[in-house]
Amino acid sequence: MLPNEITEVLDRPYSQELLARDLTRLAYVAKDGTPRNVPIAFTWNDSQIVMCTSKNAPKLAALHENPMVALTIDTEVHPPKILLIRGRAELDVVEGIPDEYLQMNGSYQMSPEQRVEWEAEVRSLYDGMVRIVVTPSWAKLIDFETTLPSAVEELVRQREERRS
């Protein structure tokens, strides 16, 4: 996909709503060659998906070996809205807690007191984290209003040809 095509998909209103959500599903190939798909908190900075994880997370060795990933951000209602993103994960080890990690956990419902306790716990647990940064190289929005999965689009086209 060309960069302007990716931007067009990601700038759509439904895409923007999905990019404002809390969780994505990160798919990658594990060290043993089998697929993995894990839910992980993320934030969108208007050009990249940023996820954070502990420095000892098993996914880091796999991502270092094969950085190609796929992300799914979707809704739980009918009809679902689904944003599919592919890209290359860049790993950035940081000291302390990345600002993005604190931001991406900001939409969970916590009282101000719970937030203070949570942040203190996080700061006592992690001496650093790894930012997993994905710049989209491909994107598709499936909203079941204006866009469909490609296989369904093909079936619709075939049906129209049969009717003609």
C-alpha cells in the first residue's frame, strides 16, 4: 500500500474511533515458529501504534528475530467495526515507565486514589520497559457499511454477475 492510501484508511471516522480504544490484538510469530496473538494496551500517536511491555517479555525475542506483525482493533457490537494493520515492530528499551504506558492505561475506570496506587505499583515493579512501535505499512477498515472483508466483497461481486 502507498502511504497516502494508508493515511486515507486511518483518517476515516471509524478508524479514528478504533484507534482511540484501549486494546489491540498483536499477532506475531513466536520463536518456535508458531503464531501468537495477544491482547495488549496501545496508544496511537497519529502516525504509529505504541505498545509497552516488560523487558523480560517472551514476545521481545520473537519480535527481534521477526519484527513483522499484524494488529486487530475491533468492537464487540453488531455490526462490528474492525481495523486491521500490518507493519514492522521497532523495539525501544527505555529506563523508567514510558509516558505512553501511563496514557494507554488512562481510560480504565479508576478513582483518583486507585490511579495513584496503580502508578506507584507500576513504578515499583518496572525499572524500565520496552516500547513496541509499529508504523503501519498496510491498513484496512471493515465497517460492514462501506467496506467488507475481501472474501465477502468477492461473493457480492459474483452474485451481481449471476444476476446480470
